[in-house]
Amino acid sequence: MTVNKDGTAALVYCEDQGKAYNKFLETGKVDVTPVSKDSYVVYAATLRKNENGVWVTERLSSQRGSARCRP
């Protein structure tokens, strides 16, 4: 994470949604994401510390199928 002069921080990270699943609590059904080029997502976030010193997300963007995240 990089902290800027204005007090914001930039964070970039990848997710392999082929290894992340949704589970519906009422039914117990698991929604499995098939592995493909689109299962790799890059996230870019802007954060700022609040009055309690906790980093809070101000902005979040994502790009599905990111070549930056694919192995």
C-alpha cells in the first residue's frame, strides 16, 4: 500500500474467483465460479484513515479478466 501526501492510500490487489465461492445461507447451496480468463479480477482502491485511525475505502474499481492477475 502506498500512502500519498493528501493522506489517502492506494491499494491494488488480485483475486482468483475460481477459488472464491458464494454460499447461500438459507439453502446451503454453493455457487462455484468456473475457472476462465474472466475469473481473474484486479481491484484498485483508494483509502483514507477516519477519526478513529481505521482505514476506510473511499473508492473501489475492478477489472474482470485482467491479464495482470492471470498466472
